[in-house]
Amino acid sequence: MLSIARGKQLIWFKKIVNENMIDISKSLGYAIHAIVYIATKPDGKLVRASEVARECGLSVSYMMKILQALRRAGILESTIGVKGGYVLAKPLKEITLYDLIVAIEPSREEICYLSTAIGCRFKKNCLVRSLFGDVNDKIKLYLQSVNLQSVVDSIGDKICIFFPQKHAV
């Protein structure tokens, strides 16, 4: 898990993620890695999907789905053709973790969705959902407050752990 210096909030967030209280998909994890990798490139340099897939250890088709979702969400821009590829559509400081969740899992209404995870027959009137609504709101606000520039800054020179051939952004 990436470390973001935010005091007690970060410790709390890491704890609930590490204890599997929040379901973070593999696609979301790969989306974060892909964005950080693309950010290691000089401004405006297009990065091919095959390159990102190779660096993340994924098939090109799976990475293409992730990159296309990020493009549809306005996080990436793409150029088609032999010299085409992907580039950030906006600065990292304007992209939040919540933006990535919405891009990769657009049908997800809640971050902490216990009642839907167990297939609750009560749907919107679920007691569990009403009890955890405040938790969901707090998690959502936290994710909206964490931008990817702060994630990259927290990695610093350790970027080489994720992408050994690259330097810090």
C-alpha cells in the first residue's frame, strides 16, 4: 500500500484496507500503477498501452480496458496510430483516488458497501446500510482529498521499487 503522510487518518485508512474492510479491485490497483507510471514520463510524451502493460505485468488487452476507462473519465488522453499512446489529461494534483474508483468501477455507489456485498434483500432500506452510511461518507471524503501528486510525492525516490528503470517524478 502506498504511504501518504496524513497522520491518524492514514493509519485508520490503511488499517481498514489491510483488514479487507474495503474492497479494492485489482483493476483499481493496476489503474493507480498505470497512472503513476505514465506520470514518470516527460510532460506530453505519449506512452503506449503495451509499455504500461509490460511494466505492470499485465496482458495488453487487460491494460487497454483500464486505460480506456481512464480516458473515458477524462483522466487520460489518447492518440490513435503508430505513434499513438496515452498521456495525463490533467495534472496529478487534480486527480484523486476517488476519481480513479469512479473511472474503474462506475457502477459502484458506495465505497463501504456491506449490505450489497452480502446481497441484502432490503436494498435501500437495509439497516446495515443505514448504520454504515456515515462510514461510507467519511471514506468517500477521504478518497476525494487524496490526490495522486501526494501519492507520487510520498513514494519519492522509491519509485524505482515499482518501476526499476524509472526515476522519481
